[in-house]
Amino acid sequence: FVNPERLGQLQKVHSENFDLSKLIQLCKELNDSYRSENYFSVAMLARAILDHVPPIFGFSKFEQVIGQHGNKSFKGVMEHLDKSLRNIADSFLHFQIRKQEVLPNQNQVNFSADLDVLLAEIVRILK
């Protein structure tokens, strides 16, 4: 899910202002969950990453990152990531039990390309 090269880049970042150990662990757990087909966990961990990283960009909320950081292309990718991922993760977290369910599959939670854009920007900022 998280590209091994990108994960390696994150592990090599040494920031005086931010300890990336939690972000790196979230990425590792995201990979483990995806590999194990734990798709509820994938969505929840990806959402946790979005909630975790705004201070790297100088903000407290991911919506601020979308609105105030980067060019139009970056903002568009982040807006898509936030809206789609947040809605899917929220449905996993907040829908109560129903008479019938359909479990998520890998396509439903595959936000890896958009997430990679976010992680790449984090590497770029903290390099």
C-alpha cells in the first residue's frame, strides 16, 4: 500500500521539529493490514494518517492543508483523498449493524496513489 521506497525515504528523514516514528509505524501497519486483507483497518489507519500530519504543513487540520498548501494539482489530489477516504472510513466507523452487509474489498480502500502524493510532499518538506 505504501511504497517501500517512500517508506524508506520517510525513515531517512531527520527533522528537528517532528518525530516521524508514529507516521512510519502507521504506514507499516497500513501495509500489514492491506497485505492481510484487513480493509476496515486500512481505511481507519489511512484516516489516522490524515489526522496526524497537518502540523508538518503548519496547520492543525487536514482541511487547512488542502486549502492553503501547494499548487492546484496537489490541492486537488488532497481534496480527493480527504473526501473519499474520510467518507469511507466514517462509514466503517459509524454505521451500526444492519440486516445485511457487504464487506469492503481492496478496490474500495485503495487510496495508495493519493496517499503517496501526500507522503512525498512530507519527505520534500522535511528533507
